[in-house]
Amino acid sequence: MNVFNGSVPVNLSKVLEELRLSVNRFEGEIPEGVADYRSLTLLDLSVNQLSGSVPYKLGELPKLEVLVLYFNHLGGTIPDSLATIATLSRFSANQNNFSGPIPSGLTRFLKILDLSYSNLSGTIPPDLLSPPNLQHVDLSYNQLEGPIPNSLSPNMFRLRMGSNLLNGTIPSDSLGSLEKLTYLELENNSLTGAVPPGLGKCRSLALLNLAQNKLIGPLPPDLGNLSSVQVMKLQLNKIDGDIPRKITQLGSLAQLNISWNLLTGTIPSSLPNLRNLTTLNLQHNNLSGSIPADIGILPGLLELQLGKNQLSGHIPTMPQSLQIVLNLSSNLFNGTIPTTFTQLKNLEILDLSDNQFSGSVSLSFTQMAALTQLILSNNLLSGILPKFRDIVKVEVGGNKDLINGTTPSPTVIRKRNSVPVLLLTALASLFLLRWSYQRLLISVSKSFCGVIASAIRRFSFPMQMKKKLRHQTGDAKLRRGNENGCAFTSWWWRKWPCPTGSTSTPWPSTVMPSPLSSSFLAPSSSLASSCSAHACHSLAPLMAGERGGGGEGF
């Protein structure tokens, strides 16, 4: 690979037959002088930084067979002069920024047309898909609207028109005559009507993608004639009725997705006949009954999506090959969770949420080596959830009797959160008493502090704690070497002792008038007493439980 830049050269040999300049850094417009290379059969300017429009004069190259312009910044309209090049068999200009419609007659001589991801609009010309030489058309990811033309080339091999604004019905008669059609991709449009039974005549079809449209009605049993089909995507429509049993005869089918429809009935018991199946997605329908008993014999199934249905009954052994996801959520399953799930050693996601599973979660689920997500929400599970590896995301909400062993219960969390508040309350009461005590000492003679200290001490936090614990546990327990906070009593009074030389002489009325006694000491003592008593009342059970093992502790 080279890395040239600058403009596309026009001063080369006039007898040049092939000009390959792909995957470089050429920029600017495509020069009209390129049309002077009259012998040119191949022009490849893909994967550059070219801008401007496609020169009209390119239609004057009489021998041009291949024109490749993809992955640039080209704009403007596609020149209709290209339709006059009788030798042109391939025109690939995808991933550009064109505007306007596709010119009529563009595919007159073409075998391959690729204009995907190019911002094209308007309707598809009626003659665009009909030329008999046309084999490959890719118009996906544009803004094309209107119906699909009824006339299709009998040699059509691949038809891709997904992710547009197409509407109307799928042309049944013309599609039924396309014996060489291998890829049909019409997803993400607004197509209506039923899935055409004529599709069953496309015996070479390997990929059928009609997902995300507005298709209605039942699935035609004729789809069971597509013996070569490997991928069938019909999700996100309004298809109803049963799943045709004939579909289970498609021996080459690897991916079947009919999710997000209105299917009813049961899953065909012959489903395990699809021995090459790797992906089965039937979620979000109205399917009922049980899962086929022999589903475990599917040797290569990697993904099984059966959620959002009304399935019930016995859950059979699942294929050992499951790897991506097993989804049985939002059904009517009940009983204990089958331990056979733990044999799925390669499974990454297991979703059993929104059912009626009961009983405990087996410890053996923690041995699923590849598991990254286990979803058990909204069931009737009980017991203690075993501890999983840190990499495993476990969702168990909505199981009121299931205890998550790795997460504290709400009761414990509340108690733990309340302890700091209670301790702060008790501490505040201590400082209030100390402040009151010091104020009184300043106001009165030091010789009277003994009585005041005794009065305050009776309402202190340590004394209240001591009384509370004596009431709950008896004096005998308190006499055991400073248990349950009794040591704190002596420590607090040692921290702030009475001044030296104090006595216990009662206050004389001349020194401490009764107004100060009633207006200052009483409110302070009352407030401190209340705080201390509340803290004692709340902390004592916690401390008793912590020391005696009778509670959850903190």
C-alpha cells in the first residue's frame, strides 16, 4: 500500500487501461481530464478524500468496465451519463454523501450496483432492478421511499435494500421466480402485508431478513421449502399464528429469530431437528406450553431466547453448548431452579427473572466458570444467596424471602447508621453538662461544688447508662470489671474533678439565690438528662447485643 496525496493525476499515458489509486490520501475533485484516458477499463479511486461531484464526462469512456469510488466525500447527484457506457458492469460508489434520486436507466448494462450508505433519496426507478444482467444491488442505509419495483432481474443474486423508508408490500410473484436469489435483505423499512408464500420458491436463498417492518398475518408454511436457508430474521413485526412445523425441517438453518411478534401456540416438538442451529430467538411473543423435551440434543446452540412468553411446565436439560445467553424470563415457570443449569460451563448470561421459581439458590451455581450475569429478580426464592465471584453481576430484587449473604440486611444497615447519631447526641449532652458545671463554679464559691457535682452527676450520661443497664441486665453483670460502659462513669468524673479543697456543704441561699437555681440549673440538667437517657435507651440494646451475642450488633 502506498500513501500518495494531492490531486488525481491526468498527465499519464493516454493508452492507460487501468488506474488503481485506492487507499491513499488524494483529495480535491475528480478531474474531468480522466475522461481523456480513452482506453481505460478500470478506474478505482476508492478510500481517499475526494470531494465534489462525479464528472459527467466519465460517461464518455467507451471501454470502462469497472468504476469504483466508494469511501470518499463525493456529493451532488449521480450523473445519468453513466447509463450510456455499454461496457460498464460494476459501479460501486457506496459510503459517500450524494443527494437526490437514483437516475433512471443506471443499471441498463450493470451486473453490480452498490450505492449503500450514500444519503440517496426519492423513489426507486421502476426499471432499476429489472435489467437481465443485474445480479447484485445494494441500496441499503439511504432515505429511499415508496414501493419495491415489481419487475426484478431473473439473475438477481443479492438484493439489499434495508434501512430505508420503503413501504407497500413485498412483490410475491416476481420474488418467486428468482431461483438464483441467495440474499434478500429488506429489514428496517415500513413494508406491510403478509410474508409472501412465493418466497418458498427461492430454493437458493441462504439469508432472509425481513425484520423490523410492519408485516402481518401468519408465517407461510412454504418457508419450510427453503432448504438452503441459513439465517432467517423476522423479528419486530406483527406476525401472528403458530410457528409452522415445516420450518423445523430446514436442516441448514443456523439462526432463527422471530422475536417481538404476536406468535401463539406452542414451540414445535420437532424443533430439535434443526441440528445446525446456533441462535434461537422466540422472545416476546404469546407462546405457551413447554419447552421441547429434546432441546438438549442441539449440538451447537449458543444462544436461546425464550423470554416474555407464557411458557410453563418442566424445564428440560439444556444444550451443553450454550454460551451467549439462556433467557427464560417473564414466563410461568415454577418450582425449584433446575440444578442442570450448573452444567452449562460456558454460559455467560442466565436470565430466570419474572417467573415463580421457589426454594433456595444452589451453591453449585457459583461453579459456573464463564458466568458474568445471573438474573433472578421477581421470583419466590428464599434462603441465603451464596457468594459469587466478583465478576458475576447478580440481580435478585423482588424475592422478599431471599437473603443476600454478601449484603447487610436493611435492619442492620439502619442500626449501624443510627449509632453515630446516638453517640453524637450523648457527646453533646456531656459537653452541655460540663459547660453548666463550669458556669456554676464561676458563679458560686468553690466550697459548694460538691453538692452541685452530685446533683449533676445523677443526670449524667454515664449514670443514666449505668441505671439503664442495671435495669436490663441486673447488678450482677455490672459488677463484672467495668462492662457495658461503666468504666466511662469514673473516667468522666476523673476528667473533670471538683476543685481542690471543695466540700459538700449545701448552698447557702445568700450565695446561690433560688432564681439562678431554678432558671439555670434545672433546664440544663433536664435537657442533658433527656439526651443522655435517650442515648442510653437506644445504645444499651446494641451494646448488650454486641457483647452478649443476642442481637445483630453494629
